[in-house]
Amino acid sequence: MNAITSSAERKVHVPLGERAYDILIGPGLIARAGAEIASRLKGRKAAIITDEHVAPFYLEALAKSLEGSGIMCAQLVLPAGEKTKSFEHLMTVCDKILEARVERNDYVIALGGGVIGDLAGFAAGIVRRGVRFVQVPTSLLSQVDSSVGGKTGINSRHGKNLIGVFHQPDLVLADTDVLNSLSEREFRAGYAEVAKYGLIDKPDFFAWLETNWSAVFAGGSARIEAIATSCQAKSDVVVADERENGPRALLNLGHTFGHALEAATAYESARLVHGEGVSIGMVLAHEFSARMNLASPDDAKRVEKHLKEVGLPTRMSDIPGALPPAETLLDAMAQDKKVKNGKFTFILTHGIGRSFIADDVPASEVLGFLKQKQPQ
């Protein structure tokens, strides 16, 4: 991580050969977006894709910055929420990009959280068989996770993110000023993904978060440091395994449980948002590892204690409303990850920062665990 224009900013480089790109992290980047994009990329037209929650705060500033650097931009404002990741809205985005006459060297710019980034990135990957793509993530979750690595997609009735392509961004501008406008719930949900990087293979980072999480929430240098560390961690994994044929699957820690819970709540954000599902999922992954005699129960308790301390849900009983039977949750997990001969692939752990890929987990063990953990 190298400083760019000030000590308050960080740059993480993702070295993927011809698809290499920079992640810029720091305050004021939306105001500088036009200059940053124009200095790196050749195109002079852009389609900004955003949603109705983000647009009133940042769309005008981003468009002004682009136009000030000679980049003409079309704008599309979509409904906010997970249900926007649909075929219907994908077609709307594709039509807007084509209507704006965006060519392969021009850009699609995602201004928003993970939903907008996933949707706009998918459209950028398929329109004209691929146009340039810039991420301007406006949530903590998208800054540390979904904006980096090139995974794009939409949801199906069969599960989350089942339809999509790998399409790396050409630049990521993570403006930390925008995080000040997030609700506490949104920020906490993003923090779950920050904690995830410590739990995967960085026990020292998790310990640092246990001590410094309140400073991360408060903003300033601790927040920038946490985001930069998270982006570097994801970059390292993506470079080692861009298309998730091996170790990149570690980034799914907590996600197989979490995605099933999201599907079980029909993606109703009033009940559960992605980061909250991941929080519960990471606790479940550590508890399941303990059940399988792979890790100490004390590790699961430590994970739950920290996530609960920052205000995140940690148990299925924390989700408002009724959940479907364990068998239904198991079916959702079967869609989320491949099942071979009745056995699941899960990200499990030998302890804090010692996660690993287990590709032989019996479905019967998962079902019994889910029945045990379901609210009575």
C-alpha cells in the first residue's frame, strides 16, 4: 500500500497483467474522479449507473467532475435494494449504455453499493462483449469487498449471484467521505466484511480490530487503514486465483450460510442485509467447525463476542420474523455452492485466521447443525 497525494490516502494496486488496476482510498475522490479517470483511461463517454438513495447525495458532484475533465456522461437512477439485481433491471442498464453510445474504450461507472456495482459491472461485461468499468463504491461493504475482484452478477429465484460474469474494473475510487452519510446499520453491515479478512488468514488484523473497531467507526486514519488492509487482502487473493478455482473461495467465509439466510428472507432488507447475513454466517461457520472437532468452541465465542459488540446480529434468532425449515435452508446452500455425492464445499476454520476449504462436508451434518441452531 503506497501513499498517493497525501498521507491520508492509500493506493492498492491489483497486478493482473493487462487487467491490472488501482484502488484509490481516501477523502474527496468523487470530486477528483474526472481527473483520475481521464489520466488513466482513454474514453471520453460514460454511463453512470446509480440508485435513488445515492443519487441525491453524489450523482451531481460525480457528473460535474467528469464533465470538467471532458467526459460526457449519461445517467441512470435505479430503485435501491437487492431486488434491483434482476434481469429486468439488467436490460434497463444495457439499453442505457447502448443509448449513450458507450463504446469499448468508454466506461460504465457504478456509483453505489454492492447491488449497483454487481449489476452495472455485469452490464459492462456483456454490452459490446465488454466495455471499460469504473467502480465508485459508496458503502463500506462495497469499498472493501464487492468493488474489488471482478465478480459481477444478478440474483435468480434459485439463489443469489447465480448469473453473472467475471469483469474486472479498470479503476476503483473509494471515497471515504461518503461513508459519513451511511446509517449505523449500513456501516456495521460493511464492517462484517472487514472482520472477515482477519478471520480468513490475518489473526493480527482481527486482534487489531477488536482493539480499534470504535476508531474505525469514528472515521479518520483508522478507517482508511482498515479499508486499505481489507482491499490489499482481497487483491492478494484475487491475484492468486482470479476466477475462484481454488483459494479465492476462502473469501466466501460465512457466505454460504449467509446467502441461504438472505434467500430465506426473500432479500427483504428490513429483515436482513448482506453484511448481517455474513456476520451470522461467520459465527455459524466457526460453530460448525467446532461441532466437527476442527476448532475450539472458544474461537466461535470470540468471533461472536466481537461482532455482537459492534452491534451486528450473530444468531438466526436475531433475524425478525419466521425462517423456513432447516431443509429449505439446506436446499438454498446446495444452490450457492456445488454439491458432489451428497457432500458440500464449505469454508471452515481451525481457529481465528486459519480458514480452509472443506470440500467433503456431509449434508447430513449440515442439516443436523441447522436444526440445532434454528430458533425454537
